[in-house]
Amino acid sequence: MFHEERVLVEQDLHLAFAVADEIAVMEKGALVHRVPTAEFRRNPATAHRLLGVA
């Protein structure tokens, strides 16, 4: 079975949440966090810690 992944680099969280199955956060070229979008949205403290937003 063929599996396709695409990468979207986006700063607009509302857009990213609307189109992504997973959220990945990179810092200085390294992956520091990867989680399903729904889980990321349920935990605003994670967004604040990783992105500096509420």
C-alpha cells in the first residue's frame, strides 16, 4: 500500500490545525515535539511552552 506524507511549514496555527493530522515542532533544525493535532489542541500549555502562544 502506498503512503504519502506532506510537510507544511506554517506559522498560522489555525490553518495548521485545519489541515494537519500531526503537529511537529522544530527548533534549530531538530525535531523537538511531534503529536497528533487533536492532542496538541487539547493541551494549551504545550503550545505555550513550545511556541510561546496561548
